[in-house]
Amino acid sequence: MEKSKILEKAEAILENIRPYLQKDNGDVKIVDYEEDTHVLVVSLLGSCADCPLSLMTLRGGIEKLIIKNIPQIRRIENE
């Protein structure tokens, strides 16, 4: 799958996650997809950026859902 399709699909998945993050004054945006390492780089915003549970949100929520639906992505990293 080409990079633009992967980014498009990842964005669609994040649209489903965003309402939960925004409920706590947070958000997430895609920064880049590194094709050579299969890493999706995101930026946690608002309350999510400073939250002590942000790693849990990233790994247990965002990463788990995206990797399940987009096998080309092997890891999610926060910018």
C-alpha cells in the first residue's frame, strides 16, 4: 500500500478516536509515516501532551487500533 493510502487510512481511524481525546481537552495529529521503518509518527496535543497516562493512550489505544487495521504500520511514536 502506498504512503498516501496508509496516511489516509490512519487518519480515518484517528477520527474515531479523537472524540474521546477531545472530551479531556486533548487531541492527536499525524506528523509522518516512515516507510523504511514502518513507523507512524504522531503528535499528542492539548492535555494529552502533558498527561502522565499519555504513553498508555498511545500504546494501548492508538497504536493497538491502528496496527490491527493497518498491518504495514508496525509502531506508533510520539513526536
